[in-house]
Amino acid sequence: EIAVTQSPAALSVSPGDRASLSCRASQSVGNYFAWFQQKPGQPPRLLIYSASTRATGVPARFSGSGSGTEFTLTISSLQSEDFAVYYCQQYKMWPTFGQGTKVDMK
Amino acid sequence: QVHLEESGGGVVQPGTSLRVSCVASGFTVNRYTMSWVRQAPGKGPELVAVILYDESKKFYADSVKDRFTISRDISQNTVFLHMTSLRTEDTAVYYCVRDREEGYASGVTAYWGQGTLVIVSS
């Protein structure tokens, strides 16, 4: 099983700031990588797949980068609705998720 | 519009069985790979079962292999997860999930239901 490690576990950001979240896979997954946003009481929402492709309806302030074992989700200018938990996922082999990064307000 | 509605969760005792259901609308389940993903309180999601769009194969996480069974009923446009020998560590919200691509298992879990809560406790 491919392990996925997210960092940091929590991130305090002010509205309008840039936020960068990282994930590392235990072995190369190419670009079979996705990012999700989850708010309390809601299911995860797909933001990015194929490492850098935005899902339908996802604002352009969300961008994904990376390949192989290192990946980054960047939120260019944080809006109030972006405070949430973010999960990354590899799907090169049996899909596995990270443990999440909580983005809260500074 | 894609919609997935889960039901059947509840509180059960260890060692018992439970079946959760997922009624799909806006598409037909025989054209998409469907999965069940669970999320324990405060934890990241975990994929537990997958049924390919053509039902040619089914896959399970090691943690549930030989205990859980995924199936579907095309006439009801519904996907099921039958869980047996339940353990306290199976406690989680169970989400029904649809693949992004029609007729192909892309691995991208694009559409999620609201989930149904299963609590295994004595």
C-alpha cells in the first residue's frame, strides 16, 4: 500500500493570504494524484485530479502541482469559504488518502 | 445532475451484520465504477470496496476482505455494501462514490453522497 503523508497538520491563514499544502507519497505515483476539500458535516469535495486539473466548478484560485512523490495544493488568495480540511489522495494503486491539513483563520 | 443517497446506517453490536444502500440518480450505475469510502471520526477517508462499471471485478481493502461485499441492482439503480462480522473499528461514515469517467475506472472519486453513519458498539 502506498502511504500518503500531509504537512502541515494545521495551517493558520488570514483571508487574502496565499496557502500552500504539501503531500508526499511513499513511492512514485506519477500524476495519479487528487486533492479534496471537506467542511464539517459534508462529504469530501474533489478539487484537483491528475495532480493539476481542476474539477468542474472549482475556482481558479486553487491550483495543484507536482509529480512522482511530491505534490502541492496552492490557494492563491484565501476566501472565507476556503477554511476547511484538505485531503490528498493517490490513485496509482489502491487509492489511499492523507490524514488531512486543517486550514483555519489566523 | 448526479445524486447519491445513502441509507441503512445505525448502531449495531460487534459481530453482527448490516447492509447499507446507495440510490443513484442522474446516471445509471451500470455505466460507472462505484465505490464505498468510509471515514472514521477525525480521520482521513479510507476506500473499502469497488465494483467496476461492467461488474467484471470487485475489489476490497484488506481491512474488510472476506467480511464486506459490494453489489448492485441495476433495476433499482442502487449499490449496496453488505457488512458482516462487524468490529468496533468499522465505526465510520460510509460514503457512496462515483468515478469521474463513464465506462472506465479512472480512479478519480468525483461524486460523493452525504454518507450514512455506522456505529459498532456493545
